[in-house]
Amino acid sequence: MGIRNSLPFRNLVRRPGRTTLLLILVTFLSLSIFGGTIITSSLASGLASLEARLGADVMVVPYEAATKTSLENIVLQGNTGYFYMDRSKLDKISALEGVGQVSAQIYLASTSSGCCSLPVQIIGIDPETDFTIQPWLRRSYGRDLEDLDVVVGNDLNAFVGDDLSFYDVDVHVAGKLDKTGTYMDTAVFCNFNTIRAMINASLEKNMNTFADINPDQVISCVMVNAAEGYTVDDVLAAVKIKVKGIRAVQTKSMISGISQSLLGVTDVIRLMIVLVWILALAIMVLAFMLIIGERKKEFAILRVVGASRSRLGGIVLKEALMVSLLGGLIGVALGLVIVLPFGSMIENMLNLPFLIPGPGRLALLAVVSLAASAAAGCLSSVMAARK
């Protein structure tokens, strides 16, 4: 006998109002579980992506250029900004005991005036030494950056093959990054020769705050990894003592505030999911009790014609399972429609790294949400039937 000809299915079809009410309850439950879990998982993925992007134990910047707050705004939140120090600092840091990998970066912020195609953060890297940005670039670009070539973040309205202009320096978009859930999604990356050409152009146009710098002799920051056998604290202490006029920051300390914010947000979301599940379960138990109360005559007739108590309980359980699975599927579909297209909006609202999981992870979350919804529906029907 097919599902459509089964007694539980016919019971659901004969009572569209009752079935719709149960569907709404289960859909809301599934949507809450699936949507909330996507958000918490995306926040965790975004933080992991940010940690991997920083990819260095210590970041060194000019002391007078940025406070910790503004440095975090540029490095972690993607706000535009730039600052410079003499590149001799790079040589001094490289020579320190305990220092392993070392690479410099140069920052420049474009403007929204007629000189630039996009108001973005521009980051220049040294392809020969960089170990923080290039692992991400190679996933999408696959080779070293050539002069006047740029790679753009995933969220920017620019695509491979486009030509852009920054301070009237024309550059070619050679690659576009995969989504990272970090500030890299709104940044532009190039090599040292390209960004120095842009800095020179900005100086000629009197559009650079640092009017007296030599672009060939400055850098913005130095990314440092501790050598084998040395701790991050050893390197941090050495840099602070031996190199003057700099601010050395342990990258883990930079993201500690974000980690705490993320824990707070995820704890609230998880608590809401649990409360919604309990509340939905209680409402569904009440709904099933009312429904079963209305169906006493129906069940009495079935008992007269020979149906056992377990048979009646099986009918109620199958009805609940059908409604729960259908409502769960609708809730998952709504979760995908609501959360996925508005990932950037959610990221801006929470002001936290946000990276939506891949298809495999989403499928797993969908199965978990369906299972939780089905469990709530079946459990509430069993509790009501026993009562």
C-alpha cells in the first residue's frame, strides 16, 4: 500500500487546517535550528579563516602610525588606512635571534574620487618572501603577481579581465579570490612594484597623507614567525627591545576580542535554538493532545473494528513523522533562502568574520535539522498519545 493510500496520510489530507498548523510549528522549529546552526557555523569558519589568513605569530607596525584599535580596524575589519616606516626595520627584525619567516607588506587606501575605480584597501606583498597572503592567492590565481596585475577580493564588483585605475595607475585584474569571510574579501592585492607606482602617483597628486616619504624605502608592516625552538613570547620580546619606533603585536591577541564576541553571539544563538526546540516541543505536545481529544470517536470506532492500542499509537506516530519531515524540509529550504543570500548583511550586522560553510557541511547541517525536527514531532506525538 502506497503512502497516499495509507490511513495516516488520508487523515492528514482530510484535516487540512490541523495539518497546516502542525506544519507551521515544525517549519518554524526546523528554520530556527537550521538557520541558527548555519550562522554559528559560519562565524566559527570565519574566525578560523581569519586566523589562517594572519598566518604569522607577530605583526610589527610603526609605533606612531596606528593605535591597537585602528590597527585591528584595518587588519581585521577591512577599514581602509595606511601607515609607513623605514624598510631598514625589516633588516633589523630579520637579524634578530629567534626570528624565522619574515615578510613585509605595504598598505595604501584608494579613494572614491575620480582618481580611483574603487575605494578599497590596497595591499602590496613581496612574492619572494610572503607566507600569509600568497597561500590564499594561489588557490585562485596560481602564480606570482606580475607588475600592474592585481587580485581582487570576492566581494568587490570587479572580475578577471577588468581594467582598474588607482591614482591614474592602470592595472589589470588577473584573479579574484575565493570567499574567505574576512577583510580580504574587500581588498586588492598586488606586488611591491605595483603599489609603489600607486604611492608615487598619489604623492604627485597630493593625495597621500605622508607627503615626504620615498616609496622605495618604506614598508607598512612586517609579518614574523618564530624560528623552531623559540616561542612567540621570545620573538615578541626581542623585537620590542631591539627595534625602536615600532609596535609589535601578537596576532592571537588581536583576535582575542573577536573570539570573545563570537563566543557570546554563538552562545546566545545556541541558547535560543534550545529554547525554541523546547517551546516547540511543548506546543506540539499540547496540539497533539487537543487533536487526539477531538478524535476519540474516530479511535473508538477503530478499536471496535479490532485496532489495537499500539496500532492507534502507530497511526498517530506516522502522521507526526510525515508532518515533521515535510515541515523540516520546508524549514531547511527557507533557511537556505533567508541566510545564504544575506551572508554579507549578517556579517555587517554582527561585525564579525562570516564564512558560510561549503555544500557538504550545509548538507550535514540540513540532515541534523531534519532529524531534530522529526524527533520533536515524533516525541510530542508519543507523549500526547500516552497521555
